Amino acid sequence: MTDLSKRALFRLAGAAGMLATAALVGCGKKEEPPPAPAPAPQAEAPKPEPLKAAWVYVGPVGDAGWTYAHDQGRKAVEAEFGDRVVTTFVEKVPEGADAERVIRDLAQQGNRIIFATSFGFMEAMVKVAAEFPDVKFEHATGYKTSENMRVYDARFYQDAYMAGIIAGKVTKTNTLGFVASFPIPEVLRNINAFTLGAQSVNPNVKTRVVWVNTWFDPPKEADAAQSLINGGADVLLQNTDSTAVLQRAEKNGKYAFGWDSDMSAFAPNAHLASCIVDWGPYYIKAVREVMDGTWQTGRTVWGVKEGQNALVSIADSVPEEAKAKVAEVKDGMKAGTFEVFTGPIVDNTGKERLAAGIQADQDWKDQVNFYVRGVEGRIPGQ
């Protein structure tokens, strides 16, 4: 083979090799791009801080009456909102300068709503509320409000009227006794309603009152009850916070009622029924309004119609006629067709306080400063 022929053969072989290489490259897999990095896991949004709510109590939570009932309402808030709320309370707070100090301290601790549960806390709360405009303040049974302070109350007199119906049927002496705390409209309404309820079934009833000038002092309450019993009263009611009146009635073989909560277990032989108030629904409403930003100032007064007040644990010994009358009145209260204070209402000096056929409005009730006919004596300071 000539050199020329060899060179031609080598060129052909080289060209074929290049084509083969190109073909291999063309048939090969394309290189995949590196996978995109996985997105970083999103951090969970932090839970909102729980709302802090506080209660100020005038008595001990174990009083089985007024303070116990409010503390049951606080516990209802905890059950409703769980870890969305943190509650606290201060018990046995005297009315006056101590109350102002306690309320201010609770506001400084970051509580966003504070409930003061006694009439005598009103002035202290008014003062502190002005210092903490971003905190909501609520006062039980008072009448003063501001932009960040409102009032809530219950129609205790409805319970008292129904208790009076039973008392009027049960009494043998036609003399009822009432252990009273302070001569304010709230308490005077209850004395008068108790008497009016009794007179609705027994026109011969009269009521005697002993004032103790305290909300919670069991020995003093017991002494007052004994004084009434010694004076002929055989059925007792009280506007104080302990079980002392009921227990003293049992000791003397007389009858009495529980007040603020069900006290039937404390004196089963003397107990006729208990006038109770359930604060839970209102406290849940108020806390929810702070949470959702709908809280507004004003005044709320609930009673039997709203399920806040009731007469419970009526004794088997109560006459059926009295039970039927209580049920009738209760139905009227629920329907809004029965008003305890409907004229004519005359005080114990003979002066007409409400004309015949007129139903008292809230303003009238807020200014009650008299005894109705049938209540003996004079109101302290008058």
C-alpha cells in the first residue's frame, strides 16, 4: 500500500472515531440540576398571652355565702376559657383604704379586668380606675361608672320575695326576723321584699330587723338572730354572708333561709330554702368582652329572668300551697310579667311610696330608703 493510501485510511479511521464519540455524547443522559433545598419549617406563631383577671373579696372564700358565690363565678371563668385566662383573688379585704391599695396593686400586676365584689369598694375603685385607663374595672352592687368602670348587680329582692311567701305560710307567731348588714338601698329592698312576699299570703305578718353593720361576722350575726328569736320571730332571713343565722335558728328549733348560696347542709332541720345568686354567666360574659374588644361601660342588673337569681332546695316540709305560689311567682318573674314592687306601696309611717298599679323602675329601686308597712322600727340614721 502506498503512503498516500495509508494516510487516506488513517483520516477515514479518525473521522469515524470522531463520529462515534459524537454519537455517544448525543445519546448520553443530560446532567440533572441539583435538587432545590427543602423549605425551612415555619415556626409556630406564639400563643397570645392569657388575659389576667382579678377579684377582690370582702370576706373569706369559705364563708359559704356571698364571697363563696363570687368565687364559684371566678372558677366558672377558668372552666370556660382554660389557658386563655389566668385568674387571681384577694380575700378578706376591708372596705376603705385597704381596698384602694389592693385594687391598685392588682392593676399594676397587669390584670386587664378587676372585679370588686362589695358595695363598700366603690369609691376606692372609682379612684383607681382613673389612674389605669387601659384596665377594665367592674363593681358589684354599686352605682358609679366611668369610661373604664361599670357596675353589675343582681335582683336579690326577687329571691327574698319568694322566701317571704314561704315564711308567711310557715310562721306560727306572725313575726319574722331579718338580720341586716348596712342600711343601703340594696338591703332595704330585700327587707321590704321579704315582708311583701309574706304579706301576699298572710296579711298579719310583721318583720323585726336587727342591724349588725357588717357583711361577715358570724358571732355578731348569731347574736342578732338570737335577739330576734327572743323577741318572738320564728322564721329568719339575713343579708349577711355566713351561715350563722341559719345555724342559730336550728339551735332554737326555728326556721330560716340560706343566703347567696345553697346552705341546706348547714342546718337541715331549720332550712326552708336558699336564696342564691349565680355570678358565673355574668363573669364569663365580661371576660369574653375584654378578650374580643367589645367591653363597654354601663350597668347590668340580672335576676330570675336571666337565671342569675333563684330560690333553691325548698324543704319537703314547706306546704304545697306555698310551693305552688312560689312557682307561680317565679314563672311571672321569668316572663317579665311579675314585678315585686308594684303599687300601692305604703311605708310604715303610712306614706304612699308607689301609687296603685305603678311598677317601680330601676331608679325608684335605687333610692329605697324606707320600710314598708309591716316592718317595725326606724332605719338607722333616720
